[in-house]
Amino acid sequence: MGLNSLRQSAGCVLAVLLYLFSVSALAVDEPKPLKLTTTADHSKFKELQREFQSGPEVTKACLTCHTEAAGQIHRTKHWKWEHLNPDSGQTLGKKHILNNFCISIASNYSACTSCHIGYGWKDANFDFSVKENVDCLVCHDTTGIYKKPPGLAGNPVIKDMELPPGSGKIVKGIDITKVAQKVGKSSRDTCGACHFFGGGGDAVKHGDLDSSMAAPDRELDVHMDATGLDFTCATCHKTSSHDVAGSRYTPTAMDKGGAHIRGKEDNSNPATCVSCHGNGPHKKEERLNQHATKVACQTCHIPAFARGGVATKMNWDWSTAGERDAEGKQVVRKDDKGRVIYESRKGTFTLGENVKPEYFWFNGDVNYTLVTDKIEKSEGVIRINWLGGSPTDGKSLIWPVKVFRGSQPFDPINKTLVKPHTAGNDDTGYWKNLVWDKAVEAGMKDAGLPFSGQVDFVKTEMFWPITHMVAPKENALACVECHSKNGRLTGIQGVYIPGRDANKLIDTIGWGIALLALLGSLGHGLMLIAARRKHQGE
Amino acid sequence: MGERVYIFKGFERFWHWSQAGLIMFMMLTGFEIHGTYSIFGFERAVNYHNIAAWSLVGLWVFAIFWHLTTGEWRHYIPSVEKVLVIARFYSSGIFRNEPHPFKPSQLNKHNPLQRLTYLGVLLFISPLIWITGWLYLFHGEWSAWGLSVLQLEWVAIGHTIGAFLMLAFFVSHIYLVTTGHTPTSQIKAMITGWDET
């Protein structure tokens, strides 16, 4: 080894040192410990690095980059609260229909539109074409602090304020700037902020959607299981162009299309069970796939609704509303579990937990009794909506349904249901003054509809197909739940269900023949014994 | 003690008793599926019923093979002429302690009434139960087989009729077994193969 090789070695060492130095000089941005699901940190955007004073200000900033987002939103049901049913021709959507919960949004906009994905829908004159009125944050908030209290027409509280005015209750303002800088994908919480609280409170309306679904365990929802599959709503309600898939007005009752596959053009509803699981999901028991040609997945896999510990309303009787106590104040009564079962402003409620659904043939057609339709009290129960379906139309499956029953005001002279003015800190709002005719007059006037001045009450029903709260497979219905006398499908016509059904005539004749064989044998036997005794005696 | 005749061969006895066990078990589970009572629970009753059905299918494959290859099927050829004699015996002669007009032998195991009855079971009750039972099992394949016009209800009713007829046969069969020269002599014959007359 000579001087030459020594020089070579020194050169190598120097080269390595130089290399190391250059690497350390470039590695300024460490890899993130977590794999991010987004490429954008909105807090780094200049457009959002300012103090926002209102919702529309934030939207304006959003639209500087997401230039087409408002246009996408403007096309949706979430924005318009309007849906033209192409099959029935009925104009539906919250803007038009009435229900048997809080009844109608007409004249109650400021309260109801706290769940509108917009700002400022305070009366019938709301301008649906204004881009800045789109509320991006209500769906894209990740902080959980964004709230839109009723009474503010969909606006959040930015500065502390008294709400309702004159109540002495102060609602704290939220840091809308922080909300704007931390936007992200929608979540169970953002969708749930409205959909868990439909009908005016937690769990009231759907029965299969309530606050327990914000972080459900496996038993409550096998897909949304917060420590398991952790689906968000949008995992199934696969959204494209801001148009959320899935509809209560035109639902998919029977999906024959199999699982969706990338690359295959498929415009069918991506929110059905079949769109992921296909039409033959039961690998071990072909007989169950065969059941699925008549029975919706939900029927066996959602054994009960309201399973998360929050009771859902099952009945709402408006006709008992209006009580006042000795001091003339409104009354609230609770059951032994502390749940409200009577309110002067709303009437009497029946609540239910772990409710077994009712079952109906359903083909996806949903029709409504609209406020313009004539009704007769003598018809008995008026169906606010009803589900189409029959065992023979080839389009129906047996579905689980929450049937919401109640009694609500109608106009006995004009023979229509009515839209009362309920929410509102004014002289005609029923919730404040408990006077029906004034409330109905104000509501119908706002809706541009006639009112005779008289109010009566009529029994009503609404049908809510159950599709959430899917239980793990080990908790699916056992066969005997339906295959038995007085089982769950007692009222279902048009299918022969072994264990439930038997031909009475055949059974009578059959048992008769078997009994005759037995009696004949016994008689013959007795005669034979007697004859043999006699013979032995001889 | 009279003479002893070897009537029932080994396979035949095995066939008889395993078939008897399977049919009794299928009546038990079948009427549970029908909704008559609850013992195993609907789901297990269905599973047991299916297992028993496929076991019986397997047994029949062997039994048919045995009958064809040994010529034993000839024991089910009906002979009409002496049916009335046998019928008269069971309706009156038996009470007067008359001797049975039929003597079984290896070539002629069944009396004419038995031949007719077993043939009836083979030609009417069994096919009714088998065909409806298979249709029941393969309900999901009906449309693929071009049988969409079938109604599950008709198939179920047919299967039920078969079950009731089998039950009536079963009751009568059990009783008539006890009417030999001692109540257990015929059961013994089916166990040992030897008939004592």
C-alpha cells in the first residue's frame, strides 16, 4: 500500500462527507407521521388567513379556489329542498310537503332552515341563485364547533347573542375563522348535525339515525363501527359533484344490478347494500340469497331500530297540545326515564327504543298526500306518504319500516291538511301563543293557500323505510322470527312462509286421516285382544 | 314353535331400519317446519330435515341398486287375486283365531295386501314427497329450470299431503306389525331376518 492509495482513501472520505452534508441541507420537510388523506392544509391558504365576520364571507373565500362548487350545490336537493318525482309527477321536498312531526316549513323558515345548507332562508322570498348563500362549512367542518341554532335562518352565531331574543339566554359565538381554516371531508358528525336531529330533536324522526350513530359500536352499526370499519355516511352515500346519492323520495327498493365495479358504467344508486355486496352475498347458504329475491337485506340485518340508547318518537298527537297550568304557563311532562312525553306547544308523544319495524312490500314508489289534496276525516287514518309495492309486481321486496303515527290539524271545511305557523316569537306562532286558528291562518297565508278558519284534527301515518343501524351478521334475524305463527311477517300477503302458513283444509283432512288410522288400529287391536282372550278362555 | 324361514336379508334389514329412523325423524322435523310444534327451533329443524333427506337419497341409491341386481323388486309386483282373502282375514278371520292365509317365503315375502300397500307407498306417496321435496330444496333454481310458474304454496301443500299419507301409513304399519302370532314376532323377524310361523 503506497501513498497513492492513501490519497484515494482520503478522497473517498471527503466525497462521503460532502454527500451527507448536501443531503442534510435539503431534508427540511420531514415526512408526516400520519398518512394524510388530503393534499391541502387550508390553514396555509392566504384567502383564509383573515378574520371572518359571517358565513357568506367564508363562502366567498372558498369560491375563489372552488369556483364551481356553488353551482354544483345549487342543483341539489340539499340546496333546493325540492324534488320533482318523475314517476308520480308530484313536487316534493321539504319546501313543499308536510309531515306529521313539526308539519311544515312554511312560515317557520328561520327555525327549520337551521338545517339548510345555506345562509339566510328566512322567508318564502329566499334567493336560491346567490352563490355566497351556500354554506360550505356545515358539511365540511372538522372542528365540531360549527353550529346553526334554530331561529337564525341557517346562520351560525359569530358574536355572543341573546337567543331567542328576549329570553335572557346567551348563545356563545363560534370561531368561524378556525372552522374555515380546518375544513375537510364530511363526516358522521357533519351529516348527523341535521340528519340525527330530524323532526326537531335527537332521534325524533328516522329511528335508524340518531346521535348514537356519531360513534357507533359494532353492534349498533357494523359498517360505521367507530373502532372498526369506521364508515362515514359518504362511504355509502357516494357523492359526486356535491350531489349526495340516495333518496327518500325515489329510493331503490330492489337492486338487481350487482356490485359496482370500477370502469363499468353504472348510474344506479351507489347507496344500496347490493352496490357493494352484490346480489348473492351469502356464500355459505344459498337459501339466504334465494330469500333476498323477496326480502330486502335490511329486513333480516336490521332486527330493530333505535338501538343506540336514544328513543325515537313513534306517535305524536297534536290534538292534545295547548294545556296551560294554573299560572297560565306551558306544561312539560316527562316519563320515569326523564323523556318528554307531553309539551303544551306540541302535544303528546309516544317514544320507543329497540323498536321492531313493521314490514311491507315496497317497490320504491313513494306517494304523498300534499297540502293541496282533498282528504276526508271519515276515511280514518290519512297517509301522509305511502309506499307502493305488491308481491306480484316483480319490483317489490319486503322492507322494514318505521310507521310514524299521529294526529294533526286539518281544515274540515276545505278538507285539506294545513301548515300551521309554529316556530316564531310572534303573535301567531303556536309554540308561543297556543292558538290554533291564528297559527294555521298565518301558515296557510305564507304558503299562499286557502284556510276556512276552522281547525280539526285527523289521524295520520307516515312510512319511513329503515336502512341504517345494520347489525353484525350474528345478530341478524333468526329464521323463526318470520317462520312462525304470529311472527314478524304476519301481515305480509303473497308469499308462502313455511312455519307461518298452512292450508287449513289440507291440515284438517290430513290430521283426520292420521287420526282415523290411529283409531282404526286401536279399535282393531281392542277387538283382537278381546277375541284372543275369549279364545283362550274357551 | 313352528318352522323358521329366513325372509329378510342383511341389507334389507339395514335398509328398513335406517329408512324407518330417517322417516320418523323427518316426520318429527317436517311437522315442526310446518309449524305444528316447536322442538328444535325452525332453523335447526330445517337443517336436520335436509340432512336426513340427503341421507335417505343416499340410502335409496343403494336400495334401488340392491333391488335391481338381486331381483328383489319382484316382491312388489301386485297380485290382485288374493287381496280379498287377506282383507277378509284382517276384518273377520283374525278375530276368530283363524290361521293367516298367507305364509311368507324367500320367494314371496309379502302378502298380497302388503304388496299392494308397499307398491302404493312406492308409486304414490314416495314420488309425491320426493318430487315436492326436491322442488322445495331447490326453490332458488326454479326460474333457471324454467319452472317459474310453480308456486311454493302448491309444492308445500303437495309435500304436506305426502307427509300426512306417510303418517297414516306409519301408524297402520306399526299396528299391523303387532298382529302377528305374538305382538313382537314380526319385529323380531325384521331384526333377525327369521320369520317364525
